[in-house]
Amino acid sequence: MRRASVLAGLVLSFSLSSVAHAEVISCAPQFPGGQPPAVVDETLRSGTVMLCSHGYAVLESERTRGPLWAAEYLSEENLEVAGSTPRRSSFYPDGRLPLTMRAELYDYKSSGYDRGHMVPSGDEAGLSWQAETFALSNIVPQTAELNRGAWAGVESAVRGLADRDGELYVVTGPGYDPDDDQTIGPDHIPVPALTWKAIYDPVSNGTGVYVCLNTTTPQCRVISVALLTELVRIDPFPGVPATEKSRVMAMPPIGDSPYAIEHDASARGLLREWAAPKVQKALRSLMKAMRDG
């Protein structure tokens, strides 16, 4: 693939599981009204490409060699299939991307960070769809305490809401602190300061966002989609009215994962108010980057 094609934002739409046949897949079903998340910062938009898989879509960044967002449509029917699908896949670099945009397995080796799914494999209906989520284009570095604790609880809470209401649109992504240049691997994959998961419930016409700090003592809180857009410069649901995005719907509590239960000290802090200096610093840095941009 020519680099110029990447910078032009060419949408690559073929299946990970059947690349040889160049099966064309549309991203549109993953977005409400067929409208993808909007990156409202021109600098972030530069050098990005959208990839479409069966169960989700991602916007991949040349700057981070990872996703800026990952979007999925969750239905009760697909979750029923997903619930009976065992986890059998392994992580792999995404061959749809050129080397300049691609994370590799060696980037995560001995890094001290987990390979954190943005779209979780547990959402996917069947083995082939599940395997697509293990592409490194759907992965960011997460601490073990977040990935196996609070984040697993967030994923479980969202699945529970989708199962209750029948359908949800979900967009997930990382948030980076411009004052923190920590990276992993030979390709210098940046470590996000936080990860977020935004939901739009078409049944109640409500929205909300879980935001979790990516530390060894992860804390999470619920914010509005409007505030998320200010912080990370991404609007996950541009077609949803602004009035709905400024309010926060009733969000299910974050459940304890097996890891969180085993590590009680971490579990007790999951929903603590974000008063810690490190958290406030991350938020201030993100807001400063937004203003300066």
C-alpha cells in the first residue's frame, strides 16, 4: 500500500479471516445511522485509516500504531452466540496495514503491559469474528490491573446493558497525556493515560461514558459524551443530538472481574472519585492539549 493512500484516509474494507478472497465488509452497521465517530482534531486525523471487520470497525493511527477508536454494534442475539463461544485465538499483527502503521508482537513482549482489547473478544458472535479482535490494530497497552480488573468489569457491565435493552452502539478508545512520552517496544507504541468506552442506547436514546485511568491502581468514573469529546477530541456519536450527549444516562455499575476480586485493594478503588493528583494532572494535560490544538 502506498503511504500516500494512507494519508488520504483510504478505507480498507476486507476481512481478516478471508483476505485471500478480498471479501468486502461495510463498516456502516457498526455506527448509529451509519455515521462513524468524528475526530474533531485535525492533527489526530492526519495519517489515519479505517479498517472494517465483521463485528467492529477501527480508526487506525500512524502516530500511535494503534486505534484511536473502535466501534461496534452490540445486539442481544450476537451476545447469545458470543456467550457460548470459547476464547481460542492468539494475537497477531494486522496485515492490512503498512509497516509504518503496524504494531508487532515484539512491541508488547516483556513490556510490562497487557495487550488490551478495545473491542473485546467476548462481544463477538463465533470463533472467526472473535479472532478478528485479536489483531493488534484493536489493541493498546494496558496495565494488568486495569485490563484484568476494572476494564473487564466495564465490558461486563456494557454487555449486561445490551442484553437487557436488546441493542447498543459502543465506541471505545485510548486517551493520551501529551506530557507523558512513555512508550513500549522497538516501534515506540505510546502508553495511554486512560481508556474510555462510550455507549449510545437507541432504546432509551441515552448516552454515557466509562473512563478508567491506565495505572496499577486504576480508578474509573462515568462522564458525559460531551465531556469526553472535549478531553480526547473524538465525538463517538456525531449523529446523536447534542442535548443527549450532554446528559448521562443511568449506567450499570462496574462489576468485579475475577482479577479484581483476587486483588481486593484494587477492587475497592474502582469507583473512587477522581481526586488523586495523578488523575487530575492527566485531565489537565488533555484539556491543555485540546486548547493548544
